[in-house]
Amino acid sequence: MKNAFILGASLLCLSTGAFAASIDLTTGTLNGNASVSGTDVELTEAIQSQRGSVFTSTASSISSTTTFSANFTYSISTPSGGGADGLAFVIQNSSAGSGALGSAGGGLGYGGIDQSVTVEFDNWNNGGIDDNLENHVGINVDGNLDSIVTADPVFDLDNVSMATAWVDYDGTTLSVATSTDGIRPMVDLLSTNIDLSSIVGSLAFFGFTAATGGEIAVHTIHDFNLEFGSTVTPIPLPAGLPLLGGGLLLMGWLGRKQRSLAS
Ligand SMILES: [Ca+2]
Ligand SMILES: [Ca+2]
Ligand SMILES: [Ca+2]
């Protein structure tokens, strides 16, 4: 009986692990100046007027019930002339598909990509009502550089050796947090209501863009994890193991058995 309980518990652990999805961007679709650097994707070099993007090569299904949690690590290094222009996390279903690449400079490589939702990490003041802070994180729709909402990440995006960002969508609200210590802050940096499926439609490519302009930096994505909620496809368990449902049923049966033994 004790062994059966342990089996049930281990199946529950497997089920939790099954939802974590590390995305290897080095096998994604790289566009423009993006290149693979070891296990990282370098979106731009520290050269003027570069733009690069990387997207998942296959699209994910999106519906009105889609929820997801994403996190990634990024760096912006060797800045010159004040450091520019920044990088962006982009969810898009534009006609270019995984080959999408937007404008350089203040466009951060996402400018003009339609049917898109973007979280920008923007470190150059291009002016305008929501770009008046040099150092800001923003949420943008349809490749429009005017953000719906912006916030100051507090640390300096011009020269960040390693930062982590978390982007969560609960079906209604898109929330963003970022830090330089790898620990998710207790309070999100910014959030806004987004109707994802009405913006992108039934499919979306997930990925990143960055650009330089007159001023420059190296923009790099080191690690990317994406997990869907309601649309997750369970990974197959090793042969011979019952499905997750079997483990849950076993737990339930054990619970009833223990109750019946006690009575
Ligand atoms: Ca700057
Ligand atoms: Ca800017
Ligand atoms: Ca901006």
C-alpha cells in the first residue's frame, strides 16, 4: 500500500514537470541580423542600424480561452553612444509568419508587425507621449510604437548583464515583471487588459526582436520558457506508466481506502 502511494505521488510530480516547456530558440527562425551564439540568440551586434528577430518556427493555436506563462533571460551589453534601442518579446500572426521583422532604430525590430502583442524593453528616448522616458518597459499592439502602458523597470536597461522577465496572460490581463537577480518581484511592473485572440487570430508565433539605430548595443536572449494553460498538450509518459488520470484516480482510491480502514 505504501509503495502504491509513492507511485501516485511520483505521477503527480511528472504531471507538474510536463507543463514546463523550454524553447530552444537557436532552432527557431532567425531573421535580419539575428544569429546563434552558443546556446543564445544574439538579435543585434553593437553596430548601427541593425535589426533582428527570432520566432518559433511553428505557430501555436490561440483561442479566447488561451492562457500562458512565459519567462526569459536577456542582456543588453557593450552599449555605445548611450545604448540603444532595446529588445522586445513579440506574439504575432502577421502575414510574414515566423519571418516577421519590423523596423530598425526606435522600432526595436517589431515596429510595423501587425496582428501582434509586444512587450518592449526600450532604452532610447525617441520622444512622444509614452517614449519620453529613456528607460522603460511597455506593452504595444499591432506594431504601433505608442505603448498602451509603460513603466520604469528601475534598473538600467542600457547595460544589463543578465535580467529575467516574466510575462503572464490569464485570458484577460497581460502582466509583466522583470528583475536582475532572477527572482520574480512580488509586484508586477505593469499590466493591461489584452484580448489576445481578437488581435492575433487563431495562431501566433512567439519570439523576440531588437534593433540598433545611431546608437548601439548587443541584444541577446539567453533562455526562453513558455507554458500554455488551457491549450497545453500533455507530453506522453514513458511506456508502462499509466496516464496522469490514473495517478489521480489512484490517489483518490487510496484516500477512500484509508478512510474506509479508519471507519
Ligand atoms: Ca539608452
Ligand atoms: Ca525608444
Ligand atoms: Ca517605447
